[in-house]
Amino acid sequence: MEPVEVTEFTDPWCSWAWGTEPKLRRLRWRWGDRCAWRIVMGDLVADRRTPDGAFDPVRAAPKTAEHWQHVHEHTGMPWPVHLRWTPSLSADAAHAVKAAQLQSDMAGRALLRALRESCFVHGAPADTRERILGLAATVDAVDVARLAVEVSSSIVEEAFRADRSETRQPNDYVLHLQETHEGKGNAKRAGDDWRYVFPTLLFSGPDGEATVPGWQPWESYVEAMETARHGSTRDPRPDPTPTEALTEWPLLTERELSFLCGPSATAPPDARTIDWGAGFAYARTDAPEPLLPGRSIEVG
């Protein structure tokens, strides 16, 4: 049966995209075998670094964290209470994800998720090549030595440029959308052009096309799949138990645990608890701890 094509426009430093992770994990869990999924890196944060050092990422951190706390109030996902620095740019992280995708879709997804966790759970966003390679060394699906070589390649640069350009060609639906709620999906100004907001998912199939832009209810994703291919959401895979969820994903936030496994779900007794400053996340005991500042890794 023809799969539903899913195109996800996103960025690792977007708090609304981070807040949507529980919904996208449920979508992949229930119907991932019925989807052909493609991740497009949208380049949210322009390079703030200047020769005169006018932008201080450490000084900017409290204000950034305050904004993300506001988003948390809508999404329930962690915000970095003790954020060490504000991400200085998206491009380095986006290049790394595109390089990981050359290895496999799984490697690309795993690295993107690890980048998000570095920021929103651990408060130390991996926003430079050095930090990203250190983080990638802790991601089982990623060959970090290969990543270190390919991240600077012309193939990756072209892939990043193509993703950035595609993000800035929003469809008529979002260009004419007039939502007013927090996290609205209206196309957003990007210099002289417009772009998709993050996250935006496009669903395409034999029966039609649908767009789910910005912060939207879970039901919108189900309806979009059905629009793309009628009957595509029948007989979903049963929702995971907490043990199954933690086997599938190395780390679960409290919000993800309750959304994926049910409101009364509790973490497996052998899970490692992570206190992110205003709540908890849960990691597999065999999951490596993230490489935080002060630790180093040799590559190659």
C-alpha cells in the first residue's frame, strides 16, 4: 500500500517543535510503517556571532529561558531552567543533522533529538561544531568519525541550502492562514520572504494533501493522515508500555511518558531519573550521559 509522505519542517532550537515531540513520537509509533518521513532543517536562528562579540550567549540565556518557560506552559515539555547559554546559530546543528542523514534516517532523527535534549533538558545546547561532535559521540546510531568528515562536505552544504530554501517556499495554505493562538501556524516573515513556522508537517498521499502548521492538537495529525490516504490510521499499533517506550527511545520526558503510555503511567523502576530543574525526565540505564562542557572526546 502506498505510504503517506510526511515532510517535517523543523529546527532543534524551536521550543514549539520540542513541545510537539510527544505527538510526533506517537504518530511514528502508531503508524510509522505507513509513512515515508522526511525531515527538513529550516535554519531558525541566524548566526549571532560577530567579530566585536556584541552578542553574549551567556547573558542572553535568562531571557531565552523565560520565553521557553512560557512555551512550556502550553506544551508541558521541559524548558531549560538553568540554561547556560542561548544558541548562537542553527546552521551548525542543521549541517550535522544533514550529515547524519547520509548515514541513515535513524541517525538523523537520533542526532536531532539529542540536540534538542542538550538544550531543553540539560541546558547546554550543542550549537557549535565542537559541541555537536562531542554530543554525537554519545548517540549510538551515529558514526561520529564519519560525521566529523562529512559535516563540512559540499554534499552536506548543498543539502542544508536546499532545506533552507524549501522552508522559505511556504504553501498557499499557511500564507493565507489567520490563526491567533499561541504557536500559530501562519507563515512567518523571513527577511523579504516568508517561511513555514516550526514545526510544520505536510502530509501527501493518493487521496489528497494536508498541512499541520505550528502548535496544533493531536487530532489534526490524525485527520491529516486520513486526508492523505483514507484508512491510513485504522488498526494502529497499540500504545507502548513504559518499558516498551524506554526501549524505543533512550529518554522520555514526563509529558511524553503520560502522553504515549497513559496518564497514570510511571517510569520503569530501573530508569535513570534526570532532574531538569522543574520536573523529571527518564533515561535508559544503558543510555550514555550527554557530553557536557568540561568533558572532551577525541574523534578519528
